[in-house]
Amino acid sequence: MQEERFTIRLTTEELKKIEERMKSAGIKNMSVFLRKMALGGYVIVLDLSELEEVERLMRINANNLNQYTKRANETGSIYLEDIKEIQEQQEKLWNVLREISRKLSNIS
């Protein structure tokens, strides 16, 4: 079997990251590590747009809760419609989180 030479250029920061990963993997030989990662490693690309939706929904929910709390303090009562709205927003949040969790569990 003939061996081929392969050369790559790295920044100092990239080299440090590779060395950190080598250390955490318990591999001391750079050539062995790079070969192992190139042939059997994984590249995971995550679409985080769903997390942005969770953040948006949580912000809306938090703002609504603050308004409802303020109104409850002022009037001494809580409106059923407000509670239902919070419940609906919470259900939306849970649905998005379940979908994110499902997708993450399918990463192999």
C-alpha cells in the first residue's frame, strides 16, 4: 500500500482546538487523530431557527405574564381569558421543544 502525503494550513487557534480535541479523545498522534476524524468523524450542522422561535415565544409569554400579574395586583383578580392565553402559549412552546428534542435524538 502506497502512502500519500497531505498538507493542511491551520491558524494558531485552529491548531489549539485540534490539540484540545486530541487530548480529550486520548489521542497523542496528530496524524492518527486527523485520519480517524477524516475517515470516521461526524460533521453536525444544526439549524437553530427553532430555538429562535422558542426564544420568541418565551419572550412573549414572559411579557404577557408580567402584564397579567400587574393587572391582577391592580384589580385583585385574574381573568380566565388570560390564563387560557398563557396555557396556549405554553403548549406552543412545548410543541416546539418536543420537535427540537426529537430531531436531536435522531442525530447519530
